[in-house]
Amino acid sequence: MKKSIGMALLWVGFFSVCTAQPPEEPFTFSELNLRPTAPNRYRLAHPFEIISGPDDFLYITERIGRIVRVSQTTGVRQVILNHTGSTFVTITRNGSGVATSIGQDGMMGMALHPNFGKGLGQDFIYLAYTYSAGQLRISRFTFTTTPTPALGSELVLIQGIPANNDHSSGRLIIGADNLLYYSCGDLGYNQFGNRCNEVRSQKLPTNAQILASNYSLYAGKTLRLELTGAIPASNPLFAGVRSHIYSIGHRNAQGLVAQKDPTDGTVYPVPTPGGVLYNSEHGPRTDDEINIIQSGRNYGWPYVSGYLDNLNYQYVIWATSPNCASTPYNENTIPAGALVRQETDSALANFQPPISTLYTVCTPLPLSVCDAGGTNWMRYPTIAPASIDFYAVRTGSAIPNWYPSLLVPTLRRGVLYRYKLNTTMDGFDTDSLPYFRTTNRYRDMAISTDGRRIYLITDSIGSTSGPSGTGTSALANPGAIMEYTYAGTALSLRRDPGTIRRAASPDTKIFPNPASDFLQVTLDKSDFIKPVTYRLLDISGRELKRATVSETRFQIDMRYLQPGIYILKVRNAADVEFINEKIILR
């Protein structure tokens, strides 16, 4: 199936707290797994991870215990590892087999060695998978192409990491420091069938436990490992103990990505030695998060969800209720005798708030304030971020103005959200922009090397744990590889023939973008050879506004223009064009 979206992008109506208009970048769509060149068109079986390799193949994990390799050109699939065993639904083998309930366990995170495909004898693929009930290992496999493409020679790096049928998290990446990072979830404790288990995200292992390879308290943590599985000597100390733990206080961080340099794919060495590490994390019906993960920091869960603000969330500790086991779980009920903690009741050392929550609305507790009936102790403004990626392409065929952005696919809404990062990579210049609305659950995404193609894999079923979801039949494209290809050109950003131009100073600012009533422009002194002349064009190149100004700060009235996409060009008195920027008007 293939259709053109044209100049209007598929879009979803957004939350009332966000008013972003639909982006207008043109994309075409196809379902790669159903491409005519792919014999025996197929559906993925509960996919979890997708990576765009340097060889123009997609590498995908399927929770049932398979790794598949898919041509980005033809859609042809090759199974390169099969640890599925004899049954499709429940596998409980030890050894090299994969144990999965087809909930939130099984074959999960994957990372390619930085030298993969370079002919250096390091064609290694790292995999995280559950090998028995509640137990996960990280292994290194060797990829070979003869006689057929396959993974083999498994080397177990670490095992005994806690996992569960809920909130295993499971993302695995290699950072700029050539170390493995793994997101370990809180196992779904304090909710549904796990309601009588107290969350361990703040509990820390002893030195004796680490020496005995007892990693049961790794739940709710970000882990950092050598490529051998050893504990890095630079890992932080928690309660005087150095372990694989890099940060604590996480709930269900299904997204993990490192900032990438746009020129060579490496990671900038600031603001931390390993580069900026981002995660996306599920909140409890409120306060989904985007975080910058830093060594030794505490991200608050379960005492804090989102910001330390006493909004929407309080920690109801089901395990402290004398009747926990006999009380049916209800998110809107506080069981008799249960201890309740407000966010400000806890003093957390090294607490690190998120750079954004998605999305906090409502007013402070007590209960009656946030719900007219007085019983609902949490609100629902969540998108269920399933992953996170960094758009690192800014030249050649890149999508204009996307670098640098974080891209977040979601489960609950079936939308990809784009967040434009600021110049210091620690916050956002604009509100989120929604893309590719479909009736699906987007599990993970990958970006082609040239930046023109976005790949999204979809869940096979409508729900993977207790939270509400849609039925399998209701999903538009279950188990699919959704390929969105940027169909635009640089015409809307074209330079006038013969124009002398240079890049603007990083201190020259244009904001907000997306714009609303007014667009603000602040020029750095190095750009300001007065007077300067600005021109505002529509995407066809038609000039709508022109003015000459002699101030370093000025604004452009956008109130009488239609929502859409515009181009701002600014040149100085030396006739040098130093701004040529796409502006979205909402």
C-alpha cells in the first residue's frame, strides 16, 4: 500500500494544553513489510527495537525471540537469529532460549557495535533478553554473512538483571564513551497484579550483593557497563557502593538515546564526558517525562512523578495495606490502611527533574481539587512514549530545520512527536509537533542514514499490560514497518542567485518557532551591520512582508497570516544574507 500525503501532513488533534498546528513537511508513506518486492508479505511478531544499520538494512528484535534483518530497498526479511523455542505465546526455557509472556519481556533491546560493518572484525550485535522468569541477560553476538546472514557465537556479558511481564523497559545503547547503557524498569510493582510489591527504584544494593552478582535491586535504574559486562571504574557511588548503576529513580524508561554529532555520528563531549544522554519515560497516567540522564542522579520515582510540584500524583503504597492481596487493584482507590506520600514529603539527594513532562495539567492535591468526585488521585494526560531518537542530519538531503530534534513515538496516541532542541541541547526551543497519526501503537523508530526516511514499527496487539489499549483487530497496521519518506526539496529555502551569504551567529535568535501572533528576532552584534532588511516569504517564494530596521531586536507581526509554513530571510547593510529560516505559523 502506498499513498501520497502531499503538502498536508497526517496529524492528530493535540491536547488542550498544546496548540501546535499541523506541520506541513510533505511525506509519502508505504508499509515496507508489504512491499511487492518482499515475497510472502509478512507481519512482525511483537517487535521491540529497530535500528538502521550502516549497510542499508534494518535490524529488528521481536519479543518472541527473533532478530530479523530487512532491506530498506526491497523490504525482504531475513531471520538472523531464532531463539523462539516451540511455542509462540509462552516460552520458559533456560540456556540460550528466550522466556516471554508477550507482555513486556522477551527479546528486547539491541545495539550495534560502533565499528559494525566497517571490516574491522567487530561486527558485534548486543542483545538484552529474558532467559527465564524474571531474569534478563545482555549478550554479545557476532554477525556473519556466509553462508547466510546470521548471528552466532553468543558471549554472555551479564545476567540476573531483573525483568517482568510489566515495566521491564529494556532499551540498550552504546554511548560516546563506548560503554553500554541499559534502562531497567520498576517491574510494574505497585500496580495491577504486582500491586503488593513495593517499588525498588530507590533501593540500593550492598557491596556484598554486587560481589555475589545479586542484581535484584537494579530495578528502576539506568545501568552502565563495559562492553565486557564489567563495572566501569568511572561509575558513580550510591551509598558508598560502585555497581553497574548509573542513575536511579526510574519507572519505565522505554526510550534511551545519545546525542549525535551531525557530521560523523559521534556524540558531543558536553555537558557530560559521555555526551548528552536522553530518555523518555512513562508516568503513572500523568507526567510522562523526557530526561537528561546524568551520572549519580536521582529521578524521583516512586516518590516523585515529573516535577516536584504535588500536582496530579501521590505515592499510594499498596504493599502497606493489610488487605492488599484481597483488595482488587483500582487506580482511583486508596486501599484501607495504605501509606500515602506526597511528592514534597521526601528529601531526595541529587534529585534531577525532567527537562519536560508530557503533559502536566490539573491543579494541586487534595483529591477533591483534581477530580469533581473526589476519588481520582491521578489524571490521564499521558502519551505513553515508547522510545526516543535523535535527529542528527542537517546537510544534504536532511529535512530542513529538523536538526537538532528529539523524536518520540507513542503507544497511546499512535503519533510521532518532534521536539526541537535548543543550541545547548538541554531544553526545547518550541512546543512539540505531532506527525504520522494512525490507529497504531508505535513501539520504536529508526532514521535512515540520509535522514529522509523515518521507520516506525508497530505493536502486534493493542495492549501489553494492565493499562487500557485497543484490540488487535482495531490496529490499522499491526506488526508493521511504517516507512515515511520526506518528499520535499530545498525549494522553499532556496537562495537567491548571486546572493552572498553566511551562517548566522549562534547568539542570533528567532523565536518562538512555531510562531503565533508575533515573531521575535534578536541579532548578535557580529550579524548587525545596520540597517538590516528582512523578507517574509510563503513556500512558493511570494514575498509577503519586507522591512528595513536599525535595531538589534525587532518583531514581525504574524497576526493576519494564515497558519502554515513561511521563510524568513534577513540580510545586513553589506548585502550579506545571514538568516534563511523556515518558520511555522500556528
